[in-house]
Amino acid sequence: MLGKSKRETGNQKLDLPIPNTGRRITVWIFGLAALLIVLSTASLTFIAHLAWREADRRALESEQLRLTNTLKDFHDLVARDQVSLSQWDASFKAVQAPLNKDFIEDELTEDLWEDLGFDRTFIVTADGMLIVQAVKNVTRFDPIQLPSGHPVRELAEQTRHAFETKQDTSNSVFADWYLPQSALLDASVSTFAEIDGIPAFLSAVPILPDEGRVALDADYPAILINAVYFNDDWILELNEQLSFKDLRFYPGKPERESPINYLVRSVDGSVFGYFRWDHAKPGREIWYTALPLIVLLATIIAIVAFAAAGKISRLSASLEESERKNHHYARHDALTGLPNRHYFSDHLAHSLEKLPEQKFAILACDLDRFKPVNDTYGHEAGDKVLCCVADRLSLLLGDTGLVSRVGGDEFLILVSKLSDKAQLDDLAKRILKVVSDPVEALAGEWVTTGISVGIAIAPDCGSNEKDLIRMADMALYQAKENGRNMYELANPRYRRPSPTHDDKELETGH
């Protein structure tokens, strides 16, 4: 356009007596070009600024979600370690009056410190009485009435409330206080508090019988609470899973609110402290990349425009890919890559919508003899076994069902293309066989695990997620009671019907 205008101006100088017309057109052309350059530069600068802020915001949200999941995984790990000692007939009897002090000291507090690495141990009764406390391997049995509002007492009360909620929905046929391990883990409660003047992570679980064959002479169980101090070693261990730059914890409420402060709360809901780190700033890279393009746009508008559009497109694609990965990780198990409970529930909802025309089945699976693998060879070997079992189940099911990991060694399988009992019997037998094949846990070290399977068929065993999983769990526990490494079909006759409207009115006295 600019070259054409110059040629037209030259002709005007030759043919017309107005010598300034071409100059004025040139000024207008240059002015318009300058205006376009300014507007384009300003627009691209504004877009780059927005992309910078959005990239930084999404990166921060992603890192905060990772920290949330990591803290939850840490609580689950601590709770599983606690349950290994708290759900035990011997432990349950030891904390009943009179206390078995030798057992508590030798089998509980010492193992919790030496084997599991917990810094403090508390055992609290239903009335808020602290009957046992231990610092490392030093145990004290001086009863102390904890005041109302004390973080240890508040955590114990919350744990008892969670236990009562789980107790109301327990399927135990042995005793009112027996809960399956998965339900007991759900009843565990964690919080943050200051213990001995040191910020600490606290986790609490009820002390319960493991087989339900003990006499019950109290209203509520005692609560086991363990504390892990927020020291440099703990922060370093936490950051090994996060790989954050300069991750630190600051006790107390921050002086001013900021989106980069990750708040953690105490048992009463108040702010206990906050994590902070030098979070990723992909927006800075966006700016460094866009700046040369903005300068280039001042001279070649078209080239810069196309270059900027291409770059922004690639950046948007990168952000979408990052979001897609985050979405994937939120719906899949990080260790095995299998779908998690949320993914499973979504697919189960689709199958429930097709009832009763299209039947399906749920298989609740739990590995047998898996704990000795962790105890003997370590968690790395246990993780390898879990991954191998996940691969075998996925390969076996193929497109006939969905395999998901919902706990430490617990799997749920949704079989949508098989609902005949004979077919399910055959599938269960193949699952038992394929899981029982040896696995090379470590170099040259082969281990053998088994699996127990409980099967619930819809709609015979229920037409909602809660009933179906409950029936499958009941069948699973029956399979374990029958000797483990077996499978059991749920009996619809034991299905507990939902209360009718008239029943609810009778219960409430209306």
C-alpha cells in the first residue's frame, strides 16, 4: 500500500499543480500505518499480559491441587499405619480398665515410634481423659483430664463422631464396634496443631477389635492419636513428591491475604499456618517470547500478527494440555494409572441409568497376603506388585469392564457386558488365577499374592451405588471368612431395603 501511494504521488506531481497533495497522502498513510502499529502492539501487549497472568494463575492452582492431594495421601498413609495396630483385639483389650501397661508400652507406643516414626502418641477416652501419652519411646500413664477446646480432645471427639457415622452404616455381623478396614480409614480424622510448642500433623483413629469377638463394656472406643512434627526433614520428605522450589511452612495467620499462601486449618477451623513456595511462572516465559514479536510487528505487521497468533495458539494448546493432564490425574490413580473412585462412580452412574434393561455386576476385590510383601520387601516392592496386578486385571477384563483402584490394595471392577452368573463365575476364577501367578517384586525375589472377590449383580442386589458396593463388600468379607483367595456372589436376600415413607413416619413418631 505504501509503495503504491508513492507512485500515485509522483504522478500527481507531474500532472497537477498542487505539490503538497502527495505529501499529505504520505503523511496520512504513515499516520495510519503508525496508528495500526500502535494498536497492534498495544493489543498484542495486552493479550500477552492476560496470557501471562492466566498461565501463572493456572500453574499456581495446579500446584496447590498437587499439595492438597499430597497432604491427603500423607494422611491416608499415616492412618493405614495406625490401623495396623489400632484394629487389633489385643490393643482393644489393653486399653480397657485396668490398662495393660506392658502391652501398651511394648506393642503400641514403642512400635509407633520405632517402626512407624511417629513423634507423639496419645490415647484418649470418651470423656476426654488422656490415659496414655508417649514421647518417642518414653510412655507415661498419668491420667489427665483434657480441657474443652484442647486440640487433642477436639480431634478425638471428631473422630468418635466420624466413627458413629460409619457405625450406623456398618455391615458387621460380629459386633457393633467392628468395621472393615476401608470404613475405618474413612473414619480417621486429621488436623494441624501445635504440640510441645512445635507445629505438627495429627491423625486419629478409633481403637477397635479386628475380628469383633471381644466383650464390649463401654459406650465409645478409645481414640489413638499420633503426631508428626513439621520439622525440616518432614518438609523435605513432603517436597520429594512435589518438587516445589523453596517450599516452607509458616505457623500462624499470614499478615495479608494472598493467593500464593496455601492455608491449613486447625481442628476448630481457624487458620493454623500456611505453606509458601516459589511457584512456577510460565507467564514470564510467555512475555520473553512475545516481546521480540511485538518489536518485529512495528515494521512488519502481517508477519508479527501471524507469528503472534501462532505463538498464542501454541501457548493455549500447552495450557489445555496441562489442564487435560491435571484432569486425568484427578480421575486416575497416580501409582497404577487405573481409574480412581470418582471415575468409577461416573461410569457406574451411566450403567445405573440403563437398568433394568441392561444388567451389570460390580466386583469388590482385595489382595490377600499383601501386607507381608510390604513388611518383608518394602513399599517399593509392594508398589510393583500393585502395578502388576493392575496390569493383569486390565488385560483380563479388556473392553468387558472397568478396573479401578480405590484404596491401598483394594480394587473395584464394573462389568457391563457380563451379568450371567455362570459368566461371572468364570471371570472370578480367571481373576483368582491370574492374580495368584508369582510376581518379581525385587530382582530375583518372587512373591505370590492372592485376591478375594465379592460380586454384586444389579439390579438384584440394588439399584444405586451405595447398595451395590455394600453388597459387593459383604460378599468380599464372606470370601475372606471362607478362607481368602476365593470369590463369593452376594445374596440378594440379605439386601437391606430402604425405609418407606410410612416407615419414616413411624420412626419419627408422626
